[in-house]
Amino acid sequence: MVDWEGPLSKAYERALTYLEGLPEREVGPRATAEELHQALGGPLPIGPTDPREVIEHLAKGVDDGLLPSGSGRFFGFVFGGATPASLAADWLTTVWDQNAGLYAASPAAAVVEDVTARWLVELFGLPASTSVGFVTGAQMANFTALAAARHEVLRRAGWDVEQDGLIGAPPIRVLAGAERHDTIDRALRFLGLGTNSIVPIAVDDQGRMRADALAEALDANPGRTTGRSGINRPTIVCAQAGNVNTGAFDPIAEICEIAHAHQAWVHVDGAFGLWAAVSPGLRQLVDGIDRADSWATDAHKWLNVPYDSGIVLCAHPEPHRAAMSIRAAYLIQDENGERDSLDYNPEFSRRARGIPVYAAIRALGRDGIAEIVDRCQAMADRFAQNLRANDIEVLNDVVLNQVLVRFGDDAVTRRVVTDVQNEGTCWMSGTTWQGKAAMRISVSNWTTGPDDIDRSAAAVLKVFRQLSIS
């Protein structure tokens, strides 16, 4: 008889202790790398160990090295936390251990993800025919969307990249804002296009792509393909919904109009910013989003589901499937219209990561998701106001959940960031914005409230004042 209850009960006990302690836990790791190696390392085990002992040893060993990113006072990155429903569903996903690549391998997982896909399309206000893939994160969402874009712009030029590869293919140019996220560059490397394919487009003081600069770049050297006559050089335009530093949004409606006039594919990197579409009060930030050709976002950011949850969406299912799908004689692939997810993902075998997304959406509903987004935006604004009231420089317009702060000069700013991290009340990261060091505050946790903000702002001010005195 297998003892499931022992290790699972121990895991539940440890998990509950951790979660219930988050509101008052120091926000930062409490152990050095050396201490963690001492706690967790040792020689390779030779014989078996009781699973309950393994879980207890693991939980005790990692505890001081955990970064409590689920805390309402964690502002270091756009991480979010995990809502109760999504966390519980994630546990069940692990227990059920379904391979979600094929309908035949898990009809339940396939249907859950199909339902969830339709809900996501409706939440974001995208065309009803939009195809959806559940991937690991925004990196692979950008990769998958750009693979679909690569397929389509080369198909229009008379080239089948899936059959013939890139050697001899018409060159693709990628126009992206100078403040794009690095996952765009990395995806282009993965896809064999290389970062030299990028034409950087000038941005404004908030990091938004300038539509006039895009139009000028598209007009400057359109070129012609070596394929069918009259087709412009294969072109992809990458817009951004939510700058990683300022939270600013590119003028997506203008970008789509300009790019489509040049037969370009428009991809929108909306890792966290795409969720603004769910809020009636913030929807204007993504005006024109439905006119793009593909989108990338994360559920493990603002939807607050556990990690390993990115989403790729494509307005053109055929290029999406052409870039991702696979056929093999031994696979049982559905012929009755049911969804085989490997047609939309780069993975073959994978866990059913759409199940926690389903649970989160069902538990929160549209209004609950909008409330989280709106509250985080209000809390970011509250943080900025607290600091401004004490003569601290805020570098950006707080339009969403990002606050950029500077404390005099680069050296002092970097020191404040480090000292705040060590102090433990809250945790935020540093960055460089337009050549200046800055503290980057990201508010995206579903539990963050006014007390978290005020307590954290007070801690930041205390650290800065102590540093100024010394």
C-alpha cells in the first residue's frame, strides 16, 4: 500500500505555514548560498529515504533561501502571487499528471484549455477566431507568435520556411521600439533571424514607440522580395503593451494602421500590460489591440496563477498551426475538431498548465480580474504620491503598475535599492532608465493593499534618510 497521505500531509502543513506567514514575513532571502548548500547538499543518496523525511528536509532546507515573491510587499519584478483557486488547481494539475499535448492523452485537459482559451480571447477583446497556446511564459509566447509571423510574412513572399528553412529565404526585417523587452531579441535569436534583423524605432520620454518614426522607417527602405513581384520585403513590427520600466503603452492603433499599410505583421508584447484590456477604466491604454496579428502575455503575472503560465494568441490560426504543428504515425491526433494543443505550442509533452488559468478566471470572473488590475494601478500611484510628497523624484508617468524612482544620483540610488532589500520590509529591484540608475517598483500582487504601500514607502524613506545622514 503506497503511503500518499504521509508526504502530502507534510507538504500541505508546510505550505500552509508558509502562505499564512507571508503577510508578516521578512521580504527577502535570509540565507547565503553557502548556507543553502550546507543545508541541502551532501553526498549522493545511496539508499531510499522515507518520503515524509524528504519533504521535511527539503522544506526546512529551502525556507531561509526563499524570496517571498508572493508577499503583498514584493515589488521587485512583475511577479504576482497565486490566488487560492489557482494554487489549489495547480496542485490538482500535478496530482492528475496529464500530458496535455494531445486530446487523446487527456480529453479533460484539452477541453479545459479550449474553454479557457475562449475566455481569454473574450477578456482581452480580441477577434473570436483567435488561436491560443499555453506556454511557459512571455519568452516562449513571444517566440511562438514570432514563429507564426515568420511563417506568414515569408509565405506572402512565396517562401515556405517550414519546408525550406532560412538559407536563401528573403531577409526579414523586424521593427521594434528602442525600449523593447529583451525577450524579443532572444526570440529572434531562437528563430534564426538574429538581432541584426531589428530596426530600432525611436521612443518618447516614457519609452513609447513613436508612430511617426515607425512610418519613416517603413518608408525609408521597403525593398522587394526575391519572390513574387510587388510584395514588400517581409516585415514584422513588434509593439509593446506595458514598458518593463515605465509601464507605458505604444500607440497600438496607429502602429497597426501604419504597419498593415506596408503589409507588415504586428506582434504585441503584452506580458503584463495586456491585462489592462480587462479593466473598463484602463482599456483605453490598449486602444486598437484587436487590430494586431499576435499577442503575448503571462498569466503568472497579473492573473496571479503559479509560475509556468504564459499565453500566446494569434489572430491567424493557420500560420500559428503551420509554425507549431507536427504529425507522426504513432500519435493519435483528433480528427473531429477537438483541440490538440501541440498545434499551438513549441512543446510536445507538457503539463496541463491551462487548468490553473481556468480556475483563476472562474473564481475571479471578469470583474474580479479588473479589480486586481485597478487596485494595483491605484497602489502604484499611491506609492508614487507617498514618495513625491517627501521630495523623492519619480521619473515616469504612473499609468499602470510601474514606478521609477531616483534618489539624487546613481550611487545613492543603487545604495538605497540594496539597503531596502536588506532591510526586509519590502523588496524592489534596480534598473537603468535612459542612462540613469533608478529603483523599479512593480505592483502586481493580488493581495497588495494600502497598508502594504504605506509601510513600504515608509521603509524606503527611512533607508534613504539614514543614508543621507551617514
